[in-house]
Amino acid sequence: MRRYETIVILSPDLPEEIRQTLCDQVAEQIDQHQGFLAETDVWGNRRLAYDIGKKSRGFYVRFDYCGEAALVNELERRFQINDAYLKCMTVVLDKAVDLEAVKEEAAQARAEAEKVAAEKAAAAEAAAQRAAKAQAEAEAKAAENAAQTTEEITSEQPLETDMESEA
């Protein structure tokens, strides 16, 4: 079994649901041919080096997978048939790969990504709590200042009383 990397350029005009469906179809094809999809890396919309089909931008997706040559042939055949795919390029990363090692590597990468996402979520939550606390303190201080100003206004004697005492 070999390890491959296929970079696909999709039409930038496709809705998100269609792009997701096309990526899911690639994953299904890999499974059907007894391959293993190690990683799907979405690069997003990027400028093309040259126009393809009057399009200057493309949506890039990278697939890292293990499989046989028949799988690569089938994927590339499907890419050529469907007009949603502007271009594709497949590169052999490793000619003899240990599938269990690749699966372990992919699991570790996913675990690390989940850990980083959890840390980011925790940091965002802490920042939100600090912001809420700061806002509450600012509102309390504003209310205190407003109460102090109201107290000062009510403690002053009206001007009319001053005029009456002078007369």
C-alpha cells in the first residue's frame, strides 16, 4: 500500500453544502477501495496562478490517504468527469507504508487538534468572563457616580431660596 496526497481545486462558486458533499464522496471512494483517509485539509479560496475556465480563484482541498493505484485512478477519473473540479494533482508520498503507523499518526494529530481547540475554547471563555466582570464593575461604578451626582444635586439649596433670603 502507498501513501498519496491529492490536491483538488474546486470551483469557487460552489455552495458550502456542495463542497462538503464532494469531499464526502472522495472519503467514501477511499473507503470503498480499502484505503485509509489520514487527513483532509481545507485550504479555502485562493488565487490561481493562471485562469482555469475563466476563473481566477479556486477552492483548494488536500487529501492525505493510503491506498492502491486503482484507488488513485478511480479518484482522478471522477475528478475529470465532474465539472466542479477545476484541477487535481496526486503525488506519491511513500511507496511502502505501514498502515497501522499512519492510523496511529492520524489519531495523534486529531487528539492534538482537539486539545488545541479545547485550550482555545477555554481561553475564549476566560476572556469572556473577564470582559463580563469588567463590564459589571464599570456599570457598578457608573451607577455609583450617578447616585453620587443625584445626592449632590438634592443636597444643594435651590436658587429661589437664596433670593428669598436676600430680600
